[in-house]
Amino acid sequence: MHEPRSFAYSLSQREDGWAWCVYDEDGITVADGAHGDRAAAQAAVERLLRNASSLSSEEAA
């Protein structure tokens, strides 16, 4: 049986908008991107985390 994976993320402001990065529990970048505004960057991270959570649930089944 697989343990649920844990993720962390960062958001950072830059001149042209916001950059984001999602890391696994080993500190390895699993996804990153950039958006013009903070809300879009946060939404992208949340979508990714929801999808990762559903994938972890399917693996455990």
C-alpha cells in the first residue's frame, strides 16, 4: 500500500508577474510555471495539488 505523497510549493513575485514551483517530499521540483497575476499562479498550483492528490488516492486503491 502506498503512503499519500506530500508536496510543498512556492510563489514568488517577479517583474512580469508570479512564478510558482511545486516540490515533492524529497525537494525535487515536480512542476513549475509563471502567470501574470498572483491569483492565476495560485490557481495553477491548487489545480496541480488537487490532481496530484487524486492520483495518490488512485494509486493507493
